[in-house]
Amino acid sequence: MTMDKASDRSLSQTVKAQLALRELVLRGALNPGERVSELQMVERLGVSRTPVRMALVRLEEEGLLEAIPSGGFAVKAFSEKEVFVSIEIRGTLEGLAARLAAEHGASRSALLNAAECLDEIDDVIRREMLEVDLSQYVELNARFHRILIDMADSPPLTRQLERASALPFASASALVPVQSRSPELHHILTVAQDQHRCVLTAIERREGSRAEAIMREHARIAHRNLERALSNQRDMDLVPGSALIKRRIRA
Amino acid sequence: MTMDKASDRSLSQTVKAQLALRELVLRGALNPGERVSELQMVERLGVSRTPVRMALVRLEEEGLLEAIPSGGFAVKAFSEKEVFVSIEIRGTLEGLAARLAAEHGASRSALLNAAECLDEIDDVIRREMLEVDLSQYVELNARFHRILIDMADSPPLTRQLERASALPFASASALVPVQSRSPELHHILTVAQDQHRCVLTAIERREGSRAEAIMREHARIAHRNLERALSNQRDMDLVPGSALIKRRIRA
DNA sequence: AGCCCATTGTCTGTATACAACCTGTCTTAG
DNA sequence: CTAAGACAGGTTGTATACAGACAATGGGCT
């Protein structure tokens, strides 16, 4: 965890700065609205101004920072509604991906790959009833979503979705851990997995409209998780980048 | 048109470089796939390497350039399918915007503003029957789409749509001029304008699903225009950035 | 004659120096 | 006591120097 400084000599300084800076922002080390000083980051990240500047520009495009009119960048703050819409955007684009995959047909190998992924998720959910460890589910879930997007086979859509998922709390599995302490956990995972199976079936059968609708609804599970996280600070802490979300009431 | 070089001393060098470089790419002055050399751009744009580099990064994020693995950037080439999907993405997101606007209600002033814009478009279409000058229509059309997006009042969605419309041939009115020589011109403008009116009505009546469907279909007019442009090189020349689109057959 | 290796030229990645700008504070005049 | 202006500190925007990497080319060896 603390070996980020000198490690990875192979990576370019720019990438190193980008990763480290994103980590800082997500961890909440910089306060929302606060200006991110280039020079401070120079001494904090151990690289010169040029890569820092590069990283700042890229993180702005990513949506984690926003440009200050007078120059420089500040940590962005997100309202509850903005998070909600970000999730809706992702769901809409994933819906589009599913529809395109259904309409022009997915490759046999991709379908098998996806089915295999779902079987593994089933295993994890079964085991989940004994010991709660969502990391595997989160990873497999992300993998399934990636397979689905690849099925659309449309680079521009992939790009847009990457961008939509760049906001940490908008990505496919960012809000899953929120439910880890919930008694509904198993219920929710079961429902989500059923949607996974349904959308895959719809794609196989070339039912584009259905595939799209399912993916949209699937993303709305994240809305529920968000709702829960906004109520309990304890659950909120499980979400990466939660420090960027403006709370409704300050306790 | 030729006063871009030394003018606008107030603008930052980075912005100047970005605008000039985008112009070069869209004009087709750089061949798709070709590497964009920083030093060559330095002497071509009259600014130093730092702003050039900045502009390159931003144009990559915009989608006009792509990173070369070994370093640097190249002009991106788009397949017919990629253009098609880019249009579909824009339509989908505009559909989402219309639905959100309908569901949570648009402000009275925004609705009036939009209606006024549509009246102006009506005027232009009427005049269009005499003299063909689409520039006004293009501008008003863009304005209406912007008003619509603003009605959603969702910064993340606005951002994503800006990004989706960054590709020149994917934006709302980029492909309109394609029809300027077509006998169907008046027909198409009439249909498009009717969709404008319908979507506005749907938003007023809080018919979210309908508003969304209309905007999606509305964007598909661009598909038809694209089809036409791909057949006639003469029409293709009217589209900015057409040089980036890979032709199916090389004549 | 063909292939491999070395060398050279050009490119990008990085660091840093300089200048213009904005901001906040302190002083001074009304 | 207030308000306006000037100054100082720090910030970013820009330019340029340097080093490492990649690619192309030419010569030598087989």
C-alpha cells in the first residue's frame, strides 16, 4: 500500500502521477472544491511538474477534477442528483450495448465466455451464504459487464462507457459493497444475477429491445444501493470516492 | 477564415493550438493513421511544444486522435460502422435528456425559449423553399438541441453529450448539409421539425417515454444522411471531418 | 546477393527556468 | 473609519534544454 513511491520504474512518470493522484482524490485526501496545486503535488508525488500537469488534464477529462476559470484545477464535488444521473447514463449506454449485441449477433465464443462467467458468479453467491466476501463477486460482475460491452463490438461505445464508468460511484460494481452488511444482500445478488442471465438469453435470441430494457433496469439496482449509502455513513465509507459526494445533511 | 494564425492574442496558446490543430485534422490536412509530429506542429502553428502537446492530449480525449503505443499520437480513422454507432450514442443520450426533462419538468422559461426557437426554424424552412441556405437552419437546430439538453439540468449528462457530439459527423446538425442538393430537402426538414415539436409537447405533458423515443428516432435522420453521403463523394465533401471516414470502396 | 548489426537521426518524455497573472494583504488617502 | 490602490507571494502558462527510446538506413559479413 505504501510502495507506490519508487515502485514501477517501468511505468511512465505521467501514468504514475495519474494513478497516484486519482488515489489521493478517491481516498479523500484532497477536499472537494479545494484547488490542487501543481507544486504541492510535485513534492507529494515525487515527479516534476510536466507529468503532474498531464495527470491533472487527464483527471479533468475523467471527471474527477474541474477546471478553475482563473487557471488550474480543483477537486470536483458531486451532488446526489449528479450521482443518480451518472448511474442512469451508464445504464442507458449498457442498454444500448446489449441491444446492439442482440441485433447484430454476438460471437459464439463471447456467449460461451459470458455464460461461464455467470456460472462462476453462481458459485460465489452460493458460497456467499456462509462467508461474506464480496471482492470476488465485484470482480466477476465487472468482468461480465466488460464481456457484454465487448459483444457490441463498437469502439466508440466502449469508449463512452469507459468514460461513464470513470466516476467511481457510477461504475458497474462500485456500490455493491454497500449491501455487504445488509440482510437483503443475498436477495439483491440473486435478483442481479437473474438479470444477468436474462440479458444474455435475450442477446442469444436476438431480442434487442428486451436486452436493452433489462440492462437499464439492472443499473437501477445501483440507485437503491446509493439510497442506502446516503442514509448510513457506515455504508458510505465502503464506496471509493464517497468523499466527493456532497451529503444532504452535515452531521 | 484565414485570420486564425496571429489573431486572438488574448486566447491562451493552448487553446489556439487546439483550435488550429482540430481545424487541420477536420480539413483533412493530416492523413488518417498518420503520426502527428509535435515539432512539425510547432512550426506549423507557431507555438512551442508545450501547448502543442496539451492540444494533442485534449484532441485525443475528444476522439479525433489516438495514442500510438510507442508514444505520440496519430490521426484517427473511422469506419462506417463507428460513425453509425456514434450517431446512435448521441441519439440515445439525447433521448435520456428528453426523458429526464419530461419526468422532473422543465422550467417555464426554457419551454418558451424552445418554442420560440422552433418558430424561427419554421420561418427558415419557409424561406428555404426559395433560396437554399442551410447555415441558419444548422445554427437554429443546434440551438434547439442545446436548449433540450439544458432542460435535463444534469451536468454529467451535458458533459457526456458534449463528448458524444465532439466527433464532427456525430453532432446534431453536422450531416444536415448533405441534403442541400437533394430534392427531399424540404421533406426531411419538415419531418425533423415535426419531431422537434412533438418532443417539446411530450416534455410539456410529462410524457417521458415518448419524449425519449422521439429523440432517438430524430437522431436516426442522421443515419439516412450518412447513407447518402457515403454514396456521393460530392455530398460527402459537405461534411466537416469527412476525410476521417474510411470509404468502403476507393474510386 | 541477401541478411544482420551498428550507427545516426528524429521523436517523444521529462525537467526546469522564466514570465504573466491572479489573489490577498497592507498601506495610505479621503 | 472606509475604501481604493499598490505591492508581495504564490500560482499557472509557456518555452526550451536534455536524455532516453525508437526507427530507418547504410555498411559489413556470410
